[in-house]
Amino acid sequence: MITIDNYFKEISSVDLSSLNDTLRKGHELLVESTENGTNLDNYYESDEIRRIVDLYLSELNKFLERKAPPAPTGKGKSSSGRQNSRRRKASVREHTATTEETRESISPRIPDMVERIPEELRFIRRFINMNGKSKTKEEILRFINSLQKSILEKRIRKTSAFAEQIRFIQDQLIDVYNSMKTKIKIELKPETLDSLKVLLGGQKIMPSINFIKRYISLNGKIGVKEQAKKLLEQINRAIEKGKITDSDSYIIEIHDIKKNLHAFVTGREQKTLDIEKATLNGLNGALGCSCQSKRAEKPVLMNSMDFAGLEFETIGLLGKWYDLIGDPSPGFTAMVFGRPKMGKSWLCVDFAGYLARNHGTVLFVAKEEGLDLTLQQKLESVKHPRLFVASKLPDDLTQFDFIVLDSVNKLGLTPEDLNRLREDNPGKSFIFIFQTTKAGNFRGANSFQHDVDVVIEVPEPGKAVQFGRFNQGGEMEIFDDRLAA
């Protein structure tokens, strides 16, 4: 029996030329969707691909079973032998009919090749994959928050071709969340499931984009020479088979990747695959990565009429945070300062909780207080699965959208350090907390204040005043019934 797990081992002993057109197409689909057996993610994550591949494996096993030579029964043909022969012929006719019926299923329509699957289809796929699975209330909330974040950041728009489906998904999940207890099994109606699945088959990521993603994933890692060698071989094979041609939008990047992979694989001294920063930023831009700085994409010179028509993404701050700060773009920077016991840490903890609930993953670096009881008490009312705490600044900030540093002075960071942090983590927002002098000014060089977008001062207990670039003069009361700390 051939399964997805042993396929590439067992298929090596099968004469592929003996397969009919339908089975050959099934083989090609399986090879392409699993990257020649090196990556089964598509199989396990896509219900549609899994259904087609499982159907192909079922038909392949039937085909091989029929091809297997019958057990010897002696010379001549007995009546039972003739009956078995008739049964085999009937089985072949039956199989032929079945094959004709399933030909359409194994050979789905050719999808459009795209650079990036639209955000809406990503959420539709996530929703479909929930079917038949038990989900906790927290998992449902994470889905809702992610969806609303994409809507607020205008990555999903009202004019989208999938706006109706997105509204349906959002309404369904909110209803489930409001009515469920701690856990629930998601059950979608068959007609709903089918109508959503149809939407997923229309687009497929370009092979060049998939190779670029895999190349980036190897950056800076030790012990990946074998993976790099396989990747290089697969890129060469894709070019030989015409899956990547000179007309591909990223053919120059692909040739550069080949060159770098070859140097890495053949170089004895080179232990890690290091991608130059400029190249990495360019590749991230090819992937439509949200970490790519939008500012860098704008031309140096623009007509004022064209500039007036540009749309800039904003985070989507609401309520008291909008009144205090305004609505900055992703990747904004803020500094917060005030004398001890005025409430600046409470302010930033509260802001971190709001951002985690509504806009992304947050890291609160508590060098000032450390991971102690005081911080625990402050976090009690805002704790959230997307809010993380640390006692020192991690080297890798990839998973975080917002980083709060309490405080810059305790962490020993200079203006150059903060600039480097922003450059190394484009698209991420930083909130810097500063200690103050006895006179009430923040400790450090004036360039700290000049380099940020938002400046928040806590001049007296429980009151925050903002005089940055977005909403100068904004004010907010920090405490409700809490004491300053």
C-alpha cells in the first residue's frame, strides 16, 4: 500500500510510463505540491490538495494491484481461473468508469499564478481548516483579533471581491465566541464549506516566490548545507522543466539566489548562509512582507497632486489612545518620560494590553522592574496571549509587532542603538520609556526626542500629555481607581 509517507520511496519502483494520463497528472500534482517530497505542508494544510492527492493514491493502489501478476495455479485454465479472469475484466471496466468519473477531480482547473495569496483567502483557508476541530475561546478570539487587525490596517477593504465572505466569517465567529463556554467543536454546513473551498482553487503562489521564501528561511542558520543543496537542485530542476522562465518577474533574484547557494554549498569555510541586508530587504519586498518599510518605496520626487492621492496605512488606534496619540502608521516610534511614581509604567502597560487585544503581538521588556510581583500586579488587568514580557531585550524580535522598552536608560541603549533597532526591524513599532532628571527632563541626549514620532510626558500624577507629530496636545487620564506606581 502506497501512502503519502512512503510515496517517494515506493514510486521509484513503479514504471511511470505505464500510468494513464489521469494517474500521471496525479503524480505531477503530488510532486509539485510537496516540492518533490521535501515539504508536506501543503498536503496537511490544504483540504483541497489532500483530497486530490488521497484520491490519486487510492486510484494508484488499485492500478498497481491489478498489474500485480496472479498467483500461479498450475497448467491450463480451470473453470475457477476463467471466472477469476472474467472478474478481473469486470473490475477493469468498473475501474475505467470510475477513472472517467474522477478524472475531473484529479485534474482541477489550472489556477492563476500569483506573487501572494490575498489576505482574504488566507483567512478563508484558516476558517475552513477549523471545520470539525475543537477550539478554545482564546483560539476563537485570536482569529477574530487577527481578522479585525487586517481590516483596521486596510489590508482587507470593503471593496474586496471577498468582502461578503469575510463579513460572514467575522459575524459567525463573533456569534460563536459570545455564546460558547470554554471549548466548542466547529461544524460548517456542507454547502458553506463547498462554496468557500471553490474560492481557494483560483490562485497559486508562483514557484519563484516559494523558492525565495525557502531561501530566506535559511538565512543565518547553522547546519543547513544539505537543505541549501536540495533547494539549489530543485531550483535548477524547476528551470529545466520550464516552471521558472526568463519571463518570470523574479528571474534575476532567482539567478542571484542560485549563485549564493552554490557558493555556500561548495565553500568549506562558510558555515552559515548569510544574506546581505540590502538583498534581504529586496527579497522581503518581493514577498509583500509587512516588515518592509513603506517609506522606502516612495520616490524621492513627486507631483503634489499625485502625493495628495496616496493612501498611507495606519494602525487604527481608537478611543482614548486615538485622543492621546492620533493614528500613526505601522513602524512608529514613541518615547515616554516622567518622574517616578507619576504613572508612566502604568500608562505603557495599559497601552501594551490595548495593542495586544486589537493590533498585534507585543513584547514588554521590563528591565526597570524585572519580572517581579509589581509587574505581575500591573499586568493582571491587561494580560493577553499576545502580550509577552522579558527581563532583557531578545536578539530576535521577528514575532513581535510592538516592543516596549522599560527603560532605555536601564538597558544602556544609546541613540545609535535605537536607530539600529529600527533599521534591523522595519515595520515594527517601538515605545521607549525614559528615566528623568531631578528637573523633570528625560535622561539622555536630545537626539532621542528628535528621532521619534510620538513624545509623551507624564508631568504630574495620573496625567499624560502628547506633543509628537500626530496629535499634538493630546491628553489622557492614566488611572481609574488605581494608585500611581
